[in-house]
Amino acid sequence: MSDLDIATVKRPLDTNVEFSENNAKKLKVDQRIRIDSGIHETDVGISLFLSPELPGFRGQIKQRYTDFLVNEIDQEGNVVHLTDKGFKVPKKPQRSKEEAIAEKEAEAARREEFNVNPALREELVEMFGEEDVSKIESVYRMANKMETSKVFEDKSVRTKIHQLLRQAFNNELESVTTDTNTFKIARSSRNSRTNKQEKINQTKDSNGVENWGYGPSKDFIHFTLHKENKDTMEGVNVITKLLRVPSRVIRYAGTKDRRAVTCQRLSISKIGLDRLNALNRTLKGMIIGNYNFSDAGLNLGD
């Protein structure tokens, strides 16, 4: 193809348009004005009006996530709102060094003076023998450990022994069955299950209601999640990560979109209320509260 042929193929230059830096800037400004002014009727195919004499008005379609408020409807038909942001755990009074020493000495004296109920001790001797019972009493007083010399093959007998030890020593001994069906026995720590009643008493409110006024513990805790600009799965993942538990322990009736401010109910199992409530110090863009205990968790569609 010759240079002449190539020239004829090219689009002819519009000689009426003057190209300059000013024109280029003007074009950008015109485009920006067009964008800022929003969508016009003609942009969506509207060319005629029923009442053209009436003045029009301008508005803005919702675009921020805070423009969208989504509140779940719970199983009782109520609109879910966050009205309770949890509770503050009172600080434990600090003991002085002298008080701690005095308490430790008093505890040691109490254990030294303790005597097992004669009838219960007789049952223990029948199970373990006098030598092992004396060792068990030493475990209670001195906080050492021991393993029984006798083997117990019958499961029902082992269950009875666990119960008998708890009863005889006021729930202050822990017993574990070994692989060879003997018993390892040790004194309970302050944080063990044997101090359950003490822990319950520590969580009672001014009215004597346990769990800081939310009532007796059950298998599930239901709570309200208020979140902004986060979808449900993201919120669940944040909560379970902070609690260091698998995400399956949290259940919910439905998911809520990210671009909104939402309130919904969730349920969680195998977590203490104090641990769950403490998350509000760490969560960002989310708040939890309105706790209540339940025997059942939530499921999709509830």
C-alpha cells in the first residue's frame, strides 16, 4: 500500500476543533460537573412529564453503609436492638502480703484438723485399704499426689469411688482413673471444678442473681451483635478468633450484609459469660450485649 493510500484510510481531522491545553482542561471540568450533578431524567429514558408545570426536586440515593439500617426479627416477633452493652466486672480487692500469709496459715490449720466422717472413712478403707486411705488423707493435708495400689476393673465401682472421694473430702480432692484402672488422686486447685459454688457466688449481683444478674448458666448464651460495615461471617470469625474457639460454636438465624448497620441475635456454646462480655474491650466496629441463657442454640431460619 502506498503512502497516498494510507493517507486516505486515516480519519480526517476536524478542522473546526482547536486543540489546546485550555480545551483539555475544560473537557475534564465539564465531565466532573456532569458527574457531580447526578443522573438526569433523560439518562434513564424519561422525556415527558404528566405535570410539566410542577417544579422538580433533587435527591441522593443511599450510598453510605450507615444509610442502611437492618434489624433482625427474633423468634418472639420482636425487632432486635442493642439495649444492653454488657456489664463491668468489679475489681477484686487486693490482699496485703500479711493477709495472704495469714489466710494460707489458717487454711493449713483447717486441713490439719480435718477428720473424715467415720462412716465414709470405713467405706474408703473397704475400697482401698488402710494404707492407701492414710495416703489419701496426707494428700488432702499436704497437697502431694498419690496413686492407689489396687486396680478397679468394674466401671460402676470406679464411679462410686469418685463420688465417695468428693463426698468424704468436701469436693477438695480430684481423682482420675488411669489406663490400668488405678486412681491418681491430688488436691484440687483453687480454679478447679470443686470451687464451682464459690465462683457462682462471686458472680452474683446486688439482688443475689448469679452471672451478674443474667441468671443460672445453661448450655447456650444468646446475645445481640451490633455491627457496622461487616458481614455476619466476618463478625463471627473475629469473635471466635479472639476467644480461640472454632467458628462452629457460634450459630445464627441468618446472615446480614456488609454495607449496613445491623443488629442480630447469635448463640454460642461452651464459653463463660465473663469471657464473652470481655470482648467489648477489644472489638472494633462491633458491640455485643443483651445476654440471656438458653437450653438450645439458634439455627438458620429461626
